[in-house]
Amino acid sequence: MRLLSGLRPRLILAFAAMTIIGAAAAAGASYVSARNAILEAVQNAAMNQLKDRVSVYGRPLSTPPTQEQLNDFAGSLRLNAVAVYRDLRSVNGPDLTTFSPELRQTVADDDRIQFQRLDRDTIPELLVGMPVLTRQPNGSMGRSGLQVYSLTSLGQQQQAIDELAKSAWQMAALALPLAAALALLAARQVLRPVRALNTAAAQLGEGRLDVRLPAKGSDELAELVTTFNNTAAELERTVGELRAMEADARRFVADVSHELRTPLAAMNAVTDVLDEDAEALPPDTAVAARLVSGETRRLTRLVQDLVEISRFDAGRAELVLDEWDLATAIRDSLDARGWRDGEELVTDLPDGVLAQVDRRRLDLIVANLVGNAFRHGESPVEVRLRAGDDGITLEVDDHGPGIDPEVLPHVFDRFTKADTSRARSEGSGLGLAIALENARLHGGDITAADTGHGARFVLRLPHRLSGGTR
């Protein structure tokens, strides 16, 4: 079936079928026309010959004739004929039973000559019957009761017809290679621009937006090529504008983030002092100081995340690989944030699972996944490390409300919030996006799922990573 699924085989098949059908139809029409002409010629000749001889040799015949007169009359016709008068029939000629009762009844009831074609012993024959007319007392011509039947073999004509049919089908068969050649030529002419268009479309899909095709002629394919060129030109213009806008946006985010780092560093130093002296401040001032301190830390995290995202977008994210025991590295990340085994956190981190990772980026992945489970789920949060032949997995489960099916496909998108009804949250909406970028930088991936009793995030990493720093 796949052989006929392409446009080229279907075009060749269609052209070949049309040519063969046309040749067969022409051969069939020629055969039928020649066959009818041959049979009509024989039929007319036999009927005319019989009428002429009956008119010549039937005049002196008296009615009713004697048996001898009937025999002489049939013999004088010099045809394979039999003469019949009521119960009498000539002794020479074909058997009368050869002629069908229908034909004999028609001859008896009609003044005109009649004929019939039939096959006997696979040999076609022409049967002709006619009444012998005599002049009546009133001067008109009428039936005398005498009938003549002749039988003409059509064997030679059938042989000629068979030869004609054979020649006709041979000519139709000879049209097959011609049909194939014409089909190949037509398919080549039709498919050449289609192939060029397909190649250009593939190049366009690969990012070569400057690809164009020469438009030749004024047919539908030329119009299609022109439409493709116009579409490619418009796409190139639009993509160019989008790329310029995207580059401007990235540059703006990177510049703003970079410019905010210095004042934020100073603000963090001030808020640290305010946090230390908050107890000595008046209550209202202490609340304001703690609010400023919290918002400053949140803004600092947002700026750090934006700087990290801008590095990924600019392709400047560096991956410094080293071999680590993942259980140790993950425990260090948890301990650094005060997350320890207990009622709220359950870990299953077997020692001896070695992998080449960037320790800092792994720390960001673990912090984002576990922190996301604490913020949006419910305890206990479970962290499990497993090693298999196909790589290493780190599963982080929580027992919260899970992930909304509408949010699940977009959970790793930037600025996606688990609770869209809240305009503000502790996170920036960039944590999971940064975690996924870091996982892909390691040659791995992160997937999210709703288990029915919470959310599950699975980090997959290879045992070894080709290359070093990226």
C-alpha cells in the first residue's frame, strides 16, 4: 500500500490507466465496427443472391409443385438451400429442423425475406428464409405457399473477425509501454516543481527564511510557487521583527536586572540592620521594617531569577561538571535551607549514586522542586533518589491538592502560578522554568504529574554527560 501512497506512483498509474483505457476503447470500437461491417456484408450478399435466384428460377414453377419440380427448383438455385411447400420439401439442401420454428413462422406470416444468425457446433451460421411470391388474379403479388431457406456458413468470416480482434488487442497491448513512457514524462513534468517546493518548504522549516523558488510559466503550479515566495517573504519579515523585539526584551530584562543588583545589595544590607534592631523599634516601625525587609528579599530573588533566565536565553549558561555522590549533594541542599527529615520531610537517598553534575545548578533544581512542594502542597514531602540502567531519577511528592489539569501543561512556563487567583506569592513564577532549563543543560528533563493525592515532579539525569563546561 505504501508503494501507491506517493504522488508519483499515483500519477503514473492514472496516466497509464487513462492511456490503456483509451487504447482499449478505440480497439474495441474498431473491432465492433469492423465485425458489424463484415457480418452485414455477408448477410446482404446472401439475401440478395437468394432473392435474385428465386426470382429467376421460380417463375416457371407451377403451384402446387410436384416433388420433382420442388427438387429441380432447389437444385437450380445452386445454394445450400431447401424448398418447402406445405408438407413437401426438396430432397437436397440442409435439414429443415436446422431452421428455428420462430424463423419459419415469421417467413410464413410475412412477405419479406428474413434472416437469423446462430452458432452450431461453435461455427456461426447465417440462416435466410423467404416466401416465393406469385402474381394473383387481381394483378398483385402474393404468397404462393412456397418457401425457400438457405444456410450460409460464417466460418471464414468468424476467422477474419477473430484475427481482427487479436490484432486490436495486440495494438492495445502495444499501447502499454507507450502509456508508461507518457506517464513517466508527465509525472516528471508535474512533480519537478512539487519536489522543488517540498525541498524549499523543508528548508523554510529548518529556519532558512530567505529560500525562494523561480516562478516559471503561468499555470497553477507557477501560482503556487508565487504564493509560496510571498508567504516566505512575509514570514521572513515577521520573524525578523519578532526576533528583534525578543532581543530587545531580553536585553532590557538583562540590563534592568543588572542595574538593580547594586541598589538591592545596599538595600539588603540596610534591611539586615533593620531586622536586627526590629525588637528595639516601636511596634508600627518594626512592622514596616519587617515588611520592607521581606519585600526586598523577594525582589532580590526575582532579580536573581531574571538574571539566570537571561543567561539561558542568551546561551551563556555555563555548566561546570564534576562527579558527585548525589545523596550527599541533595542532603546538603536540603540542610542549607533548614529542611530535615521529620514529619514534614521524608527522604530516601541511598548513598553511592554517582553522576556528573554542576553542584550549584543541582542545588537550584532541588531547592525549587522541594520549595515548590512545601509552598503549594502539604506535608509530608517525599524525596526519593533512584538509579537505573537508563539513568537517575529524583522524585519529589507532596500530599497537597495536586495540580489543576488546566495548569499542568503550563506548569514549567515562565511566570506560571499554581494559584492564579492570587496576584502575589512568595515565588517569582520562574523557579520551575529555571529548574527545567538546568535539567536540560545536564542532558536530562523534569516532568510533572498529578498523583490524585498530590503533585509529583520527577527529575531525570544521565549517569554521564559528554563534554565538560558549556
